[in-house]
Amino acid sequence: MPIAPWGDAVADVRRDLFIPEDIEVGDEAISRTTSPARWLEAVYSDVSITTQVNDGRSTAHDEYRLPTSSSSQPSVMLEMLSLLDARETDRILELGAGTGLNASWLAHRLGSSHVVSVEIDTVLAEQAAKNAAAAGLSPLIVHGDGTRGWPPGAPHQRVIATYAVTEIPYAWVEQARHGRIVAPWGGSFFPYSFAVVDIRDGRGHGTFTGYPAFMRSRNSRPARGYLNDFLHHRKDATETTTSLSPLAIAQDADALFFAGLALPDAWHLPITADDDSGEITFWILADDQNSWASADYMPDRQEYPVAQYGPRRLWDEALAAYRTWDDLGRPARDRAGLSVTSQGQRIWLDTPDNVLPDSLSAHPLI
């Protein structure tokens, strides 16, 4: 855990002050009232704690439970703060206050007057401010749309987002014209990257690192639900075969990253058969729930069954992206980068002028 120079903040700012009475860790629901020892154990473990589901509204017992706010895993928070590389005099803009813990760590080290956090959920914003006050800190926590940044406090030297985005908003670049942005980045297919973007004269250039898992921005959050909501009309699927093992994509993080550039609006789910056959089905499911595909890995086979349904052929899209990545020499993710200007966001390989081919683009701006 990259704790320096955050050791004093971690030690002095009690995490339990920021965690509600009822929480979820993985599939486990924990109540402080009925299980105080287990609650405290979870709070001071290096785990992510779900603190809100379904945007805080009442949820029926059979309704899908979508986590919508959390206290992130402390080691991941520290990794992100290390990437931020904040200096003692920097003014920090945080997007997504959540419980207020991250803003409070920043305030403890840099001073409360140097930290503003924008939270889209009014209830969460109010509670985060109360939590920080209970810890003796007073970062400015405001209700607002993080996509727009926080113009009243600009310029900011550092911008940090605590939710995943598919694009870096140009408003963040404008408000940190000579600073740095750190944000979880990626679409539905591969959301597991930190984008670290340095800003000079209104233009941002950055690279990707880490493997974080953060919730999506509420402004661009795709529909989620039970598998049957996405997987339907199985008898109507078109069946073919492929010579590419589905595992070539499913088990290669770099392949998933580059395929994800072409499929930001679909997610994947590998499922291993429970009969000891070694078979794995690699599902690809569109965010709009209209299309799906499956490719079945079977040991000792050279051809693998493929099924596709809907207006899109999602396996074909993933295969085309994989072949482009293969033609490029199978570059690692750390060779990719992004540029953000007033014209939009572009993804490149090795240098900003080497923009990736159209087959690795979800839309003209990439």
C-alpha cells in the first residue's frame, strides 16, 4: 500500500466516522446494531464497502440491487492519491464526495480550505459534510454535477474523480490548465484503468495504469440488472464458429483494454462450466439490452461455437478489434494514451500523433 505521504491522514481520520450503520461487503449485509464487532472489522479492513444501493431509494426484496455509493478500498484510494501527486500548496477538486473520507484525507494533509468536493446526490453531499465535521475537518462539499467541475474554485492544481468516466470532460481540463487529472476510466467492456492526465495550456495528455473498479458516473451510467434482462431470444440466435479461442480475449487484460475501446457500450461475462469439463462461455451483452453474443471455449478444439442475437454482432465487433490489436503487434495497455482538447478525446499509441485505427474507435472523437 503506497501510504507515504498519507500516513498521518490515514491514522488520524477514523474511517468508522464515515460509514453508515448498515453496509454491504460483497454479498454480505452487515448491521452495526446487530453485529457491532463484524461491522468494525469490516470498516478497518482493506475492502470496499457499499454504503448505498439504487441511489438510496426503497428497494423491493426481489429487485436488482445496484451499488451506487461506497467507501472505496483504502489501498486503492492511496494508489490514486499517489498518482495525483498533490503538493502542499495545491488546490484540489474532487468529483464524487461519497462518504467524504477521501476529501477528508486530502483536507487533513493539505488543509480544508484547499479542498472542494462536488457530489451529485444531495443526501450524500450533506452526510459527507457531517462526516468530515465529525472528524474535525471542513473541506467544502457541495451538491452539483461533477461533469462541469467547479468553476467558482478554479483554477485547481489537481482534479480527482472517484467514479469511472468514459471520457475526461473538457471542463476539468479548463479548470486545471497547468495541473493533473486522475480518474478511473473506461466503458462497460473494460472500466479498469486509471487515466493520469497532465494539462498544459488547455490541452491534456495522459496514460493508463492500475486496475481499479469504480462505479460509473450517474450521468452516463448504463442500465444494469439480472442476466435475463440482457440474455433473451436464445432460440433466435445466429450460430457460427470462430477459430479464435474466446480465452485469447477473456484472459488477456491488454486484449480486453483494446477491445474495450471499440465496445464501450457492452460488457462481458466469462462463466466456467460446473461439470469439470473445462468449458468456458464468454458472454458479451449490450448495455441497451438489445444484443448479445456468446463464444464457447472447449478444450482441445480448434473451432469454437459462436451465437449472436440482435441488431449488432457483438462477437464480430470484438473479433475485429482483437485482430486490429494483433496487427499492431499486441501492444500493452501502457503504450496507449489519451489526449483531451476542446475538440474531444482521442486515444493513441506511443505518441499523441499516432491515433489508433477506426476499428478501435467507438465514435469519431476517439
